[in-house]
Amino acid sequence: MRYFIQLSYNGSAYHGWQIQPNAITVQETLEDAISKLLNLDISVTGAGRTDTGVHAAQMFAHFDYNRSIDTKTLMYKLNSFLPNDIAIHDIFRVKDDAHARFHAIRRSYNYKITLVKDVFQYNYAYYIHQDLDVDKMNEAAKILLQYQDFQCFSKSNTDVKTYNCKIEFAQWKLKNNTLVFTISADRFLRNMVRAIVGTLVNIGLGKMEVDDMHRIIASKDRGEAGFSVPAKGLYLTEVIYPKTINLI
């Protein structure tokens, strides 16, 4: 039987989602907790691989278990067992072939920039004290929707088969001295959002022009794009699945 887990986490203490040697990750922490509670070695597959220090307001993962589970009881036990920076919001049965990663049809991220020195956002937003031209940043963000190949924003030496992504939405909004970038797509490449944000910040600072976005994307060269902004301001906010994965 296959189960989906909906969770959130503060990524500050973790070396990303995916298990890796000699580093604490969200996946390993979750697997250890479920395995102990179910008294069986459980493997968990996530909807994506957030990098070191990146947060998730909404993440999904799936695992298999050989019999029916009281999901409410398991959710309560997991929340008691897990550290305070990981929270379980739901556990539910899905079809046996439903896949948390491959069946996701849309993912959304937010990136937060604080324009004032804020002691309460120090670990959760990128502080920029220079003036940013948000109108130009939004003009450049719209250009992203015209393209599909985003190799220029991908981390080097990745094992992906294609650099194509369908970006459906990309926009900056300013609220109470916090500038929030929201971007939605069917999939994202490693480091893609942070590289896009760094490029848009350079445009907002006047270091690049809006039309440079066309040249950067066409180059397929990571060196042509802007810097990668710090991970602490990045949040996975939504993962959408087709209703067909649910049991009828």
C-alpha cells in the first residue's frame, strides 16, 4: 500500500532533502522516525530535492507499507517524535503507482528579500540595502515565460536529461519592506530559482539590462547569468498533483 505524506520543514539545520553521507538531511530524519514507529525499514521518496538551507512550506513524499495504517495516529506520533523543525500535516492512501516526484504537475517557490535590517528575518530572508528597480525585475521575469530551455540557470555537472521547464508564473511583490518572488513551473533544475533570482537582482540594481535576459537564456551558459542568492530566503511553497493519484 502506498501512502503520501504532506510535511513542512525549516531547512536551516539540514543539508537539503536528499540523504547523503556524513550530513543530516530531512529525508533521513523522516525515514528514521517512520521506520522506528512502524518497526520496519521504510524508504521515503520526496517530491523534489531542496538544497542545503532551503525551507519547505509544503512538501510531499511517499512510502510503502504492507498493511493498512491509522493515518491520524501515525501523524500524531510522528509529530511527537520528529524535531521541532519538521511538521507532518497529513498522511493519506494513494494508488499504488502514485509517485511523489514524477506525478507532480506543478511546483511553486517563494524567494524573500528584506529591504531593511530585520533581526527576525536574518535567517529566513536575504537582506539587500541597495535600491532595487522592481518594475524592471518584473519585466525581466515575464521574459522567462517565453522560453523552455534554462540550462543557463542550472548548476553545473547535473545528471538531468533535459534542461526544459515550463514556467507558468514569475512575479515580484513588495509588502512591508519584504520583496517576495513567486515562481511556478512543471519542474525546476538544481539551483535554478536561486540563479534566476540573482540575475533579476542584478537587473534591479542596474548591473544588467532587462533585455539581457534574452541573451543569457540563449547562451545556455551558467557563467552568463547572475549570482546564486543565499538558500535561506528560498521556500518550496506548493506541489500540485492530478486528482487521479487518489484512491476512488
